[in-house]
Amino acid sequence: MNLRLQTPLATAVAIAFGFIILASLLIPDLMDVRNQILNWAILLAAIALFLGFANLFQVHLQKLRNKEKSAYSSILIVAMLVTFAITLWEGSQGVTAAWIFNNIQLPIETSLMAVLAISLTIAAAQILQQRKDLMSLVFIGTVFILILSSGPLFGIELPVFTRTIGPIVNNFLSVGALRGLLIGVSLGTLASGLRILLGSDRPYGG
Amino acid sequence: MNLSALQWIGLCLLLILFFTFWGRNNSKRALRSIPAFRQLRRTIELSVEDGSRLQISLGRGGILGPEAATAFAGLTLLRQVADIAADSDQPPIATTGDGAIMLLAQDTLRNSYKRLGIADQYHFRLAQTTGLTPFSYAAGALPRILDREVSATALAGSFGEEAGLLTSATQLSGGFSLGGSENLTSQAILFASADQPLIGEEIFATGAYMGSGPTHQASLHAQDVLRWVAILLFIVTALLPLFGGLR
């Protein structure tokens, strides 16, 4: 069966529910309706999460059939099925599910975090090779200041960094920049939401 | 001096409508140049010519929070890229860490294929979930980025620290990487590691710069005006107590 969202209907539903949510900010009587709609949305998101899981399974199953890197896909499918079955049997708070999370998933993700630390250090060191502009110089300069002001390095503390320049960068410059970026992101989010309400931006139906 | 959330929404709505209608009669209003989009357009053209593939990473943000806006910007980019390159030898692929975004990405691609009259060539593997936690998503997306057929990766969506792994993989494969996210940590990482980072609200300009229609351009102009309104309000709010004290 080919499930596909019909664009005009989907647009009407999106706009209608968007306006109800927006109106509930003005009309307190609509609060219950808003909570109900949000509960539906949470339920749908949970179903979508399961569909994401099913998609992952389907992709690797097909890889296995096509014999593309089938060893990795078979390990993934077996691990996925075993974990899913255990979690279904014991519940998400079960001992075995927690053991799998703490002893398999967490160490793997931590090791990826370690790889990330190395790759980011290399990327920061190479930034001036990639982009020779003022902003890259500011970025590198700020990184150096923050490293030197983070505490004593090899037992040597540089008070000019730890007590003067570091706090200025941390407490004033970075906070100001952070707020500026957040305001920009908020305005962008607001405009995106309104485009969907106007029906001019339809992430559903392509 | 303060504007409530609803006043901001109302002002933004009015500005979008104004610029949409004004823009119809005034096509000369230019957008400032953003090198990332210029280079992305060039990369799309090159990938169609040399038969290589583009990979769009839509991140792991869902559709319920503010991170949905960046995922929608990513979907806009996906639609534009698919409309250009779907009928090439190596059509673009999309990866995501969220089920709902995966469904929307599949729908976006399916409609692009339909518009191009090649609906029979669409396959569900063109948009896939590669993992449901941040690092499992990145780990699942890495083989697709490192694929020799992939010449460019665009990260447009909600990312965290894992964005660094994706851009590092692109560097390793010698491809072009563009990255934008609403998350500030991710923006810092993308600034250091992506070929072309999108900083701040630039990610939301994707539709306007990739030719998605007049409303996208209108909303970009509305954002510019609102930014100036915010700046003026800050200045006035900062100066008001000073003048109050003089009285």
C-alpha cells in the first residue's frame, strides 16, 4: 500500500491546527483543546519513532538480501531484534535492557565522543588552511584565550588570562554573541512557523 | 519597552504579507550574498555533471519543538536539490535521526520524483533513518558520507556535537560540506569543521536562496526588519533609565 499525504487536505489540517494552537494563547478556554491536540501530536511522534525503527530494520534487511556489507547489517539486525524483544518482555526499566544500555551503547557512544574530540582538534588546527578570513582568526584567538584562561596549564597560571581576559570573553563577549545568535534563530523559527500557517511552506506533500 | 510574543507574531505576519505583495512588483530587491549557498548551487551543478551524489543530513530534531523549524529548512533544501538532481545518475539521498522527519523526507522526495515524471525510480532507501540517538544517527550516516559516490554533504537540521563526526567524514572523503543548525554548540563545531558553515539564522534563509518562492524571500526581509526592531528596542530600553535618571 502506498501511503501518501494528500497535499490540500494536509495543508488545511496543518493550518487549522496551527491556528487553534495560536488562538489558545489568546483565548484561555481553548487550553484544553490545545492540550488534547498536543497529546495527539506526541502520540503521532511516538508512532513515527517506531516507523523510524522499522525503516532502519527494512534498510538493513534489504542490504542483507543484496549482500551489501551484509556482516554489519546482520549484526545490527540481530542486535536490534534481541534488544527490542528484551525491552518488550522486561519493559524499558528492565535489568537486561539497562545492562545493554550501560555496557554496550554507552561505551560505544563515549568512544565516538572521544573520536569527535580528536577530529575537532584537528579541524580547529586546520581552520586557517580552509578559510583565511577575519572570523577564522577571531575563532582561533578566542579558542587560545579560553584554553589559557581555563586554569593552570602544566602547573603555570597566567593571571592576565585567568583573571582578566578570560572572564571578559566568557562573561561579556560570548554572552552577547550568544544572545545575538539566539535572537536570530528565534526570528527564523518564528518566520518558519508563520510560513507554515500561511500554507506557503509545506514540509508535508513536498 | 517590551513587545509580547503575540505582538512579535503579529508584526512578523504583517511584514511577511507586506513583503510578499510588495515583492511581486519589485523584483530588484536583492538578497545579500551568502557564500555557502553560492557554493552549494555550484556543487549541485557539478554533481549532476560528474554523476556524483549529494547527501542531505536532516539531523535528529523532531516536529514538536523549536528544532522542527531547522528540519523544515532542511526539507526545503532537500526538495530543491531533488528537483535538480533526482533524475541524475546518482540521485540525492537524505538521512535523519527522527521517524517523523524521515516520513516527511520520503514524502518530499516522492513528490519531487513525481513532478519530474520519474515516480517509478523513487525508492524508500533514498530517505532513511540511520539511528535514533545522536551518536547512533551519526554512526549510521558515516558510511553514506564516506561512500565514494558522494561528493557533497549538506547538514541542515537539528544537530548536537555529532555534527563534528559528519563533517570530519566529509573532509576525509574529500567532499564539500555545508552545515547549519539552530543549536549553538553545533554552530561552533560546524564553524570549525564544515567547508561552509551557516551561522545564526542563515539556515532559515535556505528556501529564499535556493529559489523556493516569494514567501521565503518575504520572510527573510521580514526577519531583517524584525532584527532592526529588536536592536532599536534594546537601545531604547538601555537608554530609558538614563533619561529617567536625568529628570
